[in-house]
Amino acid sequence: MGEDSAQGPDVTTTAEQGEDLKVESHDPAVPEAYAAFMRTGWADVERELPAHPVVPRAGLRRARLAEAFPGERLVLPAGTFKVRSNDTDYRFRPDTAHTYFCGNQTTDAVLVVTDGEPVLYARPRSGRDSDEFFRDRQYGALWAGERPSLRELEQSLGLPVRHRDELEAELARTGTKTRVLRGLDAEVDAGTAPDEARDAELARVASELRLVKDAWEVDQLQEACDITTLGFEDSVREWDRVREFGERWLEGTFFRRARAMGNDLGYDSIVGAGSHATTLHWIDNTGPVLPGQLVLLDMGVENRNLYTADVTRTLPVDGTFTPLQRDLYELVLAAQQAGIDAVRPGVAFTSIHQASMTVLAHGLGDLGLLPCSPEEALAPDSRVYARWTLHGTSHMLGMDVHDCARSAPEVYPRGDLAEGMCLTVEPGLYFQADDLLVPEELRGIGIRIEDDVLVTADGSRNLSAALPRTVADVEAWMGSLLP
Ligand code: GLY
Ligand code: MN
């Protein structure tokens, strides 16, 4: 490549055709003879694609969205590539609402629903009659892979699909009240008049419609949890390498399982050994894993339909808990169980947190750490116990790890649970290494236990129950897997 590029300036090129292409300064020159030759002799690669599994439900989802905004035009972009550095992008992950309402996972597509009628504007496969397919680093088939054709998208997604080039004219068409999910697609943002309140309403409704999961979505979440279980098992199986390479090996081992069986991680893995476990979102994962420590693993696989698990286990590096570690672990476990036991339809979302925190506050009182009684510490105008619990116990889970986050506060988080919602229950105790208000032996210990809990008609189902939680079960499970 280096040799060819050195010849670049001396030969006739198709530079004018390259102006709209994503090319780099070190790419070799493209003489007309080469370009012309490249455009000939290719087979027709049109494929027959099966219907995407979301098709039977996406129409209903769009109908519910349209019902909230009768007669209006709703614009939901997939988004595009995000730069990591210079010409290197992150792997593309479409916007959740976009994919929820049509199933598409290709970049640069925009779903437009006008009074209930959907059209997907998509960037198709690059034709063999231009330079794009062999020169463009983002969209060219020979660089980035073959994109589906418009016909293939139409066939697999079961809705009308038009070329993305037609979107500008569609958005310029005035007379229909329009709402846009903003911040995803610069061209869409520039081509539509913003109305902050109106657009926020669309984001809110798109978020709230995802709160209750249907049976297919529950299967997706279960699959994400099951792959996550395998990833945790892989991690313990590699404990000798974990001792050698530390947190980085755990992160890498779990990621391998996520890529092998799912789409990706649902979020950056949190791997905290020793005092790193007291940093809630420790994603540097650069530390050693040492004998006698606990290691906190907060990891979740996103499956191929983009539903994610979010599971935390805190494991003794030696395979067995010390008496102090066990006592603290069992306190967190009791708090988590109280939270899980509180999950059922009709109760306030916040009551799960309350149930867990009541247990932890009393436990902290028993340890002699509180400056007041547990009841006083639990009062809304005090919350001093939270010095050692830090975060909320639950969040909604779905296609986003912190799912449905744009909902109206009175619906979520201040609303009630309903059958079909899925939430995490994840209390923790965190004693910072420099906390002078706790005995020395507690400093630098962090413990969190997190499961993914579905609200059922009469209670709940723990989707991540395959991973052991009790002291005895964790020790037996590690004992069966340790190398
Ligand atoms: N799993 C990380 C979080 O819930 O924030
Ligand atoms: Mn979580």
C-alpha cells in the first residue's frame, strides 16, 4: 500500500469522483483505467432474506406510537458512525428507539412515520457503477462489507424502504406537524425545525412504550442473561490467567463470549478487584487480582437483537470467603433478596430500593457505623447510611442497560411496576479505602449483587438466577470451575 501511494500524485486519477467518498490521504491513487476495470464483471448479489423476527410486532409498536401523535410526522434516525480517533470509528450500534420501531440495524437509516404510515429511508448497498464500493472506507462493500439493498431491507423488515437521498425532499415538505429524535443524525437535525418541547414528547413516548416487554422481548432478555452466565463461567475457568493478568483478563474473557454469541457488551464491563470494587463504574480494569481479595464483576451481554443483561457478582479470589467477607456479603444478599421479594405488579418502583436500603441501614447500624438510629438514617431528609450504599437499587432493563430513561418521572422512576417490566435489583456496600469512619478491616471492600428481574402477574422471575448468589452456592460453583 505504501509503495502505491507514493505514486499517487503522478498518475491520472478519478479524484473528482472521490470527493464525496470517505478516503484517506495514504490511499493509493485511482487511475481511470483501474476504476473503469473495477466497475465491470460483477455478479448480481441480490439475496432473498427471511423476515426479521421483529416484523410481527414492529407494526403494532408503530401503531401505538402513531396513536400518541395522530396526523403527525415522526422522525426516528438510526444514527451514524462515531469517531474513535482520526479515521477510526467505533463499531456502529443503532439508536434503540429506531431499532425498536422497525428492526433496522444499518447505519444512516431514518424511520419516518407519517400518520401511522412508515417509510424507512436507508443508505443501500454501493452500486458497482461508482467508486464507492471499492474506495469508501465507511460504506464501500470491499472495505466495510456488503450492505443490504433497499429491496432486501424492504423484504426483511416488512415496510416500504426508499433511498436515503430522498429524505431531504421529504423533510423539506412542510404542512405536517413533525417531531424528531434529535442528536442522532446531523442532516436530519439541520433539515427540520427544532421544537424542544415537541421533540421531547416524542422521546418520552418512545421511551414509555418500551417499559412493558412482550413475550418475545422476555425471551431476548433471557437469552442475554444466559449468554452472560456463560461469560461469567468462562471468567472463573480462566482464573489462573486472571491471577497472572488481573482485571484485564476478566474483561477480555467476558468480551469474547459476548462477541461469540451476542452482538456486544451492553455496557463497558466493570471489573474491580480489591478497593477498585468501591468505584461504582470502574471500567479502567487495569488492576491486579490478588489472593485474599474480593473481585466485583458487573458485566452484561447484549444479544443480537440488542437486548442486554446487567449482572453483578462479587467473588472471593481464593474461591472461599473469609468470615468478614462472608458476613458483609450476606448482608448485601439479604438486602437484595428483600428487594427481589418486593417486586410485583402495582408496587411503587421506588419501594424496591426502600426494601433493600432498610436491610442495609439496619446492617450498618448493627456494625456500629451509623451516627444515628437506622430509622433516623432512613428518613428522606437524612439518608446518611448512603455514604456506604451510594446508588439506587434498580433501573429498567431492555435494549438499553438503563432502559426507558426518557420516560416522564411520574411514570418511571416514580411510577408503579406492571407485569412485563424488567428491572435490575442491585444493592451494594462500599467502604472506601480512605474512609476514616469505618474500622480498618472494612476499608477497601466493595460488594454488589445484581440480578435481572421480570415482573410477572403475581410476583417476579429472576432471569439471571442461573448464576449462584448464596455464599455456599458461589463457593461450590467456583470450586467446580476453577482451573
Ligand atoms: N451495570 C452498570 C449500571 O447499572 O450502572
Ligand atoms: Mn445495573
